[in-house]
Amino acid sequence: MSTPLSTTDSVQLSVENIGGIDESSVSFSPGVTILAGRNATNRTSLLQSLMAGLGSEGVSIKGDVDEAHVELTIGDETYSRMLTRTNGDIYAEGDAYLDNPELADLFVFLLEANEARRAVELQQDLRELIMRPVDTAAIEAEIEDLQAQRDDVERQLENLDSLQRELPTLEQRRQDLKQEIEEKEAELETTKEAIEDADQELSATRNQKDELDDALEAFRDTRSELEDTRRNLETERESIAALESELDELESELEDLPETPMAGVDEVSDRLDELRSQREDLDDVANSLQKIIQFNEEMLEGTDSDVVAALRGENEDPTDRLVDEQVVCWTCGSTVDSDAIEETLDRLRDIRSEKLQERREIQSKMDDLKTEKATYEEQQRQRTQLEDRLKQVQAEIKTRRERVEDLETDREHLEDEIDDLEAEVETLQDETQSDLLDLHREANQIEFELGQLQDDLDQVSSEIDRIDDELEKRDDLKARREEISDEIADLRTRIDQVESEAVEQFNEHMETVLEILGYENLERIWIERRQETVSQGRRTVEQAVFELHVVRSTADGTTYEDTVDHLSESEREVTGLVFALAGYLTHDVYETCPFLLLDSIEAIDSNRIARLIDYVADFAEYVVVALLPEDAQALDDEYHRLSEI
């Protein structure tokens, strides 16, 4: 397993004013470090100090101060953070080991209130926890971007197919033009021969001939320029028509797109923050209620005889022991009916169930709001793109209309100039009435037509060459299309892969841990990943659901499925730890954070704790666990121990 640290790197931690610690400095070696001590001996505070140095802000500052400082040295690098309490909130400044502590907060810092550990007990959405670090919205946006790129490639390939179909017509047109040019050249040659013959017989003055030649040449050039201007006009008008059509489509798309004010997005974000706070409050209440219920259930099942004697007094009435329906209250020492305590516990269970139901309702609302927020943001993105393109099209239409006006002015000027040249040629021709002049005019016309044919041939040849060049891109475009399709497929399967790996990791490790810990009637705890139709805003979608199953066995070997509510506190703790460990491995957290922190696992007996620590020690370079002295005794003597903080 690769980690960012060498196995020889030592860790130095200096802390001021975290939790109950005034000032302390400790060091950690690779492997397991045990923080052994009774409650209120700053073991949890030291773990929080390590969390703060690594990057977490989920720590507490000493009650009588408003600032705390942590310095963490790992190898040759030192990370220093200053934490400040302002209006009850903790703010951190400085450099931390982790750039983003989200994964570590979920799957590394496994203290009592860790959300992944409490997920099973609070019946939270296990899939939501595992998938939280995966930015599914970003993945969907990336998929949409790739789909747009693929659509563009498809359009280019379709355009190439269209160009391919044009080639035979263009090739035929080129051959026809070459044939026409040959015919015109032959016709021009014949005319020139006639001019030479007529020139020998002509008595007209050379001046008249030269003047007519100049007029005809000017007429030919001006006429060619006029034709170019008309073609450019036609091209510009076609472009304007296409742009106006696109403009209508863009305006229609904008009109159909719902208006999404930023205030709506901000309002949804604020509502999400509010619901997230309510969910956290409900988690705290449900967690506290469960502890109260668990403690009272254990006391009700059989209060320790020494505790009873101490509560009743040494001279208790022996007849009290004969009252089977009464128990000694472990809070005040009075004798009360067990039914009364059971009724109170039932009320507490009902309250806890109500809180859990409220939590599920809040989570459902949060899911709807997340979908609504994503919808708003996508609408804003689409609107921005459409508005930007709309401005581009409007600007281009304006530019091309100005070009059309200029070309129309040029065309009118050239038409007037041609009228004048025609009049001049007719005058010169009338003055000479010479066959030679007629032949020259005919030759000029043939040359003009020949020039047009040559221009057409050049344009057709250029278009064929352009199409040939474009067609050479076809293989690259097809390769790019396949590449984009593969990228889309990879993105679409990434979420499934993470979910599948998480379930596989959990089931594999839970099976191993249960075998190691040896719970007598607990056969199996496993997660089933199945598809379920869920609501997201106004639509329903297929989504994976993680369902936790508990399988028990009776004394005669019969197995049956039980519920999570019937897990003992020890079994819940183990299940929560294994779930967190599954997230740790699925997201490869060990590649960025080589630590694993454990606290508040007293619900598990010492021998099982020892076996559990031996197991998790294989997955992190540094395992730091807070234990009671009697629990710590069961662990390997080679593990490093810290008893004074």
C-alpha cells in the first residue's frame, strides 16, 4: 500500500488551548499509538489537536480562551494553524497537512460524533455518505460538455459526408469547364486570325483602333468587377439570411428557457444550510436519546448488586428483595415499578423514532433542494451561453448588413460606369463602321467569357481541393468521436464503480471483522445495493440504494433476518467503524492521509477491541486510539503508549 510518508517518518505535535489542554507536545511513531487513560484526561482533546493540524475545523477551543494554536511536524515539513472562536464558530488560519479535509472528516477522524460511525445507529442514507465526496453534479456537467463536443464532431462528420456527395458533381463541372475553355480558346484563336486578315485590308486609322481597344478593355474589366460584386452581394445576403434564422432560433430558445434569478439560487442555498443545521441538531438529539435508552435498558435488565446495596443503604429491608415488580432507581435510589420505567423508555423510543422520521423528511427535502439548485444553475449556464451567442450573431448581422450597403453602392457605381463605357464603344464603332472593330469587340467578349470560365474553373478546383483537405480530417474526427464516447462511458460508470467498490469493501471487511470478533448469534451484516425509483423535484429517477441487512442465528443453528434497531451497542459500534473503514478504502484516503483516529469505543469489550485494532492497523501508517486503561491492557505490548498528556 502506498502512502505519502516514509515508514520511518516521525510525527511531532505541539498544541495550545485545544479542548481541555493548556499546552502539550507529543510525538507519534509509525504503527499504533494508544492514548490510555480515564475519562476527562484530554485524550479526545489530543485527537482533536491532531485533526486540527491535519486540516479539520471540527475541533473545540478551551472554554476560557478564544484562540488556540497547533503545530504539526511530519518528517521535514511543519504545518502551523491558528484557530479562533468568533460568535461561537471556529475559524482556522494557516497551513494544514490536507488541502481538503472532507474525506478525512468522514472516514479518518472516527471520534464519537463522526458521521460515518453514527450512520448505522441513526439509520442515515449510507449511499449519500459514501457518495458525498464524489462531485456527481460536476460529473454530469462534464458528461453534458462531452456530449456537446461529440455532437459537434458528428455534425462535422455529417458535413464531410455531404461534401463527399458533392465531389462527383464538382468533378463533372470541372471537366465541363475545361471543355468549354478549350472551345472558347479555339473560338478566340479563330477570331484573332480573322482580325489579322481584316487588319491587312482595313484603311481605318490606327488611332481609332487603339481607342476602341482601350474602351473595350475598360468595358471588360469593369464588367468582371461588377460580376464579382454581384457574387459577393449574393454571398453576404445568404449569410445574413442564415444568421437571421439562427437569431430567431436563439430568441425562441431564450424565451422558452425559464427565468432563474440569482436570488432563487441563493435562497435554495440558504434553505439547504438551514436544513443541514436542523439535520445535525436531530442527529445530536437522536444520538443522546439512544445512549439514554441503551443505558436504561442495560440497568433495567439487571442492576449490579453492589450498586443496589449502595443505593438502598446497608440496612435495607430483606423484604425489598422479594418485590419482583420493583427496581431500585439508579438516579435517585428510590424503589419504583419497573412498568413505570418501561413506559418512560417507550416514550423515549417514540420520541427517538419521531426524531429519526423528522431527519429522513429533512434529508428528502435536502435532496429535492439539491436537485432544484442544480436545475437553476444549469438554466443559468444555458441562458448565459444563449445570450453570448445571441450577441455574437447580432454583431455579425450588423457587420454583414454594412458590407451589403457598401457592395450595393459599388454595384450602382459599376453599373453606371458600364453604361458609359457601352455608349463610348458604340460611338467609336459607329464612327469606324469597320469589320475589324467588330472583330475586336467580339474578341474582347470572348476573352471576357474565357476569363469568367477560367475563374469558374479556379473556384471549382479550389473547392475540390478544399473538400479533399477536409475529407482527410475524417479519420481524426472518427477517432475523436470514439475517444469522447469512451470518456462519457467512463464518467457514467465512475459513480457505479464507486458504489460497487464501497459495498464490496464493506461486505468483505464486515465478514472478516465478524469472524475475528466472534459474536455468537450474529451470522452476517451486509449491504445490498439495489436500484429504486426516487423523486428528484418534479421527476422520478432510478437511483442506487444501500440497504443494510442483519442475519442472526439461534442456538439450534437456524438463521433469520433481524433489524438494525436490534443490534446491541457493541454491534452497532463495530458496524459503524467497519462502514467508515469501507469509505476510507473505497476513496483511497490512505493515499492523502496516513492517519486513522479512534475514540469512544468502550462499548466493545477489551478483547474484541484488541482484535479490531490489530485488524485496522494494516490499513493506516499511523493509528491513534484512545482507550480506558483496562481496555488498553488487552492490546499488544509492542504498541506505543501515551498515558500522560
